[in-house]
Amino acid sequence: MTEPTSNAIGANFGKLSYLVVDDFENFRLSMRQILRNCGADKIESVANASAAVQYCAYNHVDVVLCDYNLGEGKNGQHILEELRHKKLLKRSSLFLMVTAETSKEMVMGAREYQPDGYLTKPINRAMLEKRLGGLIAQRNALLPINREIDRENFPEAISLCLQTLPSQPRYKTWLMKTLADLYYQVGDFSHALKIHDDVLSQRDLSWARLGRGKILIANQNYDEAAATLKALVSQHPDYMEAYDLLAEALEKQGRPTQAQQILEKAAEHSPNALLRHRHLAVLASSNQDMPTASKAWRQTVSLGTYSIHDNSEHYLALGQSLSDLSEGDSSNEGTAHADEALTILRRMEKRFAGQENIKLRSRIVQSRVHAGQDRMNEAQNALDSVADELDPDLMPPEACLDYAKTLFRLGREADAKGLLNALALRCSDNPPLLQKIESLLDEPVGFRQKLQARSLNREGIKAFEAGNLEEAVTTFNRALDIVPSHASLNLNLVQVLMKQYQGTAGDRELLKRCEKCLEKLADLPEQHRQHRRLISLRKKLEGMMS
């Protein structure tokens, strides 16, 4: 294949618009001159991130040449992240990261948002012509396809890909990958899978294996997906998308602990990916791994300082996890966690001052932090400071949940249960929220006590299955000492006591103990997952007592 002539390159450069982003004026002037020498005409330059984003919001840009390090504030990764998030760059636009820095941390972080290429300083005309010239040639050849994708006209884009494949063998890999992605977008998983399998039969390409794993997940074939993605991560430990998909597959398999471990590895490899840290924090929280959750939320908050993904919920979640860690811990470490929680919540109030309910959400958690450190006056003062806003009928559901949790910590159990029962009626069409209400009613305690009660529950079930009924009774009772109103635990104990009764000469005392357990659940909401089991065991007990 012949190399493009100097005139052809100049013509290609000349048709496009450029944006140079760099905090040093000398570099901006230098890049402008190099681009002009390459044939470019429409060239704009800016010194910082906000000016770059604003320019792209009002002007079409074909090529962005952006320095990674822009001094204080947002860097090149933040700009790329924001442009992608706001869809200010068309698929046909090119984004090249320019940098003197080549650290793995920088490259991995920027790669998360898929720049079209990297240019390492110092830059000369020959380097720019070669690197950018090739990208522009590819852009021009594939422009009709990318235009249809921007318009979300996926069937037409698929048709154009199929038409272009025979005439553009040079871009076969791009075309095959794009075609598979388009089939996935329109829900045609069989055609998408066939493309990946055809590619893999000829050559072991990581993107094809990743795509295959994605389709296996979509087809609910989680075991094969997990196996495929584990092998991919093992062979390509820097392929970050594979970690994310593997974590998703493991979660779908019901293996949240293993999913968390995968995300922890990913966070080590690429420490600047905010959204992955957020996913890790949510997963660790659901796994009751509060030290890991706090660490991940802390990193999420830190990375959000200049990110488009910055959110008050991240600050709130960090405060909540630190509250859990500090509860009942009067050691220096516990006090430090409590102090950090209060500091981060106050920062949240200032940073997001204009946001609705922000002070309310903050003070509810602050109250719980103080209560966890046995500072009851400060806890009550925190709630008093938002007394006018503490109306459960007007509060957002998540704020109501948080308020109920704080009421439990303050010893106001009846108020907390009343609030949760009212919330369950108000949000009866919201299954995820109902599950959170149910969990809080069952386990209105700190995370360490939750873990202890859950461990005892598992031990009790094992003892019951092994036929060790007395040991099972003892173990369930120990768990109920921690969470007396836990529905599943009470019903587990009832079943063991009934089994004991059937194996004895009719010890009525065992049935009375069953009655006491069921009485604890007299107010169990109908929406609770254990409600049908409660009704069934209640009827069975009535039959045994008659």
C-alpha cells in the first residue's frame, strides 16, 4: 500500500477543526504552528478544562489535542470524562492525550475513557503527521458509519458496516468490533456472538473474548461468562473492562464476596477510576465489609473533587460507613472514624449547600455518629437542628430509612418501627426499598452485631441439619439475644422447638416457647418475605396445641 502524499495529508488536516488544550501558552502556540504546517486551518486553543468543555459545548470539534497535566484543578482525564459523559464529542471526533508523563497510573486512568491515542512530548511535525494522519484517514473512511451511530440509527449503521467490510480490509478489526457492538445494542445477541466466535476462531483477540463474556451475561449464562472473563483477566491483567464484567457475572451468580475481591484487584491496577471505586464501595457495604467500603467511598470522594461524577451521595455514604465503623468503639481508632465522619458530612453541607434535603440527610447521620460514641446530648442536638424538616410524610424514602436507623441507635425503637411500617405502606410498589425496610426491622443493630448474628444463624442451621437440636436451640437463642425481632431467626427457632416437641413425650413448655417467638412477630408487615412462613407456622402451632 502506498503512503499518502504530503498534499493528501494536508488536504485531510485542512478539512477539520482542532482544539488544543494546554496550560502553557508556548506549547499552545507551538502546536498551532505545527498544525498549520500540516495543513490545518481551523485551530482554537484554551488553557484550562472549563474553557475546553465550554468550547466543545457550543462548537463542533473534530480533533482535541489535550495535555494531561493542566496544573491545579481538572486534568486531561477529567476533560475526556466530562466530554464523554455529556456527549459533547461525536464518535467521529478524535481525542488525543498529550503528556510528558507516562506513568502507569496516568495511562490506566485515562484509558478508562478511551482516548483515540497518546502523544508524548516533545512533539514535532513528523510525529504529529504520522500519528494523527493515520487516525484522520481512518476517521474519514468510517465517517458514514459513525454518523449513523451518533444518530442512534443502529440498523443503518449495521448495514453500512456490512457494506464497508469488503472494500476496507485495512479496518476489518474496527468494523467487526463495531458490528458486534451494534448487534448487542439492538438485542441481536446471536449475531453478536457469532462475530466474536468467528474472530476468535482465527485469532485470540481480547476484545472478542470480552464481547463474548458480555453476551453470555446477557443470555444469563453466568457460569460460562465468569470462566471466560476469569481467563481473560488472568492473561491480560491490565484489561480493566474485563474486571468490571467479571464482577457483574459473579454478582449474578450470587457470589458477591468474590465480585468484591475482583473489583479490589481492579482498583489496585487502575486507582483513578471513580465509578469502579463507587461500585466496589456499594458491593463492600452490602457485604458488611465496612473497612473496605469506607476506603472505597473515601477514594470515590477524593476522585470526585474535579470529576463530573462528583455527588453528595458519595459523601453521605462515606459518612454512613464511618458511622458504622465507629459505633460502640471508644478506642482511638473508633474516635478517629467518628471525627472523620463528622468532618466529611460538614464538608458535604458546604459543597452541596443548594441541594434539597442536604442538611437534613447530614444531621441525621451526624446524630447517629454521636450516639455511637455515647454522646447522647450532641446526638439529640443534631436532630433538633433540623426538627422542622423531620416529617416522615415529606422526607425522601432513603432519608426516612436513615432516620429510622438513627432512632434505633437513640433507643427510640417504637418510633423507628412505626416510621418503617408507615414507609412500607407508602412505598408498597418499591420492592428494593421494601427489602431495605425488612432488613432494618430484622437487624436494627451495628454491622459488627449483624455479622455476629448472621454467623450464629448459619451455625444454628448446620446444627439443625445435623440433627443436633439442642445445640441449634442454644445457637439461635444466642443470635436472638443480638437481634430479638429478627423474623427468620425467630421462625428458625420455632421450627427447631417443634421438631423437639415431636421427638418428646409432648413437652408443652416447648410449644409455649414457640408462642413467645411468634408473638414477637405479631406486627410483621404483610410485605415481609417471612410473612407467609409466619402464617404457616402459626397454623401448625395451633394444630399442635389443640
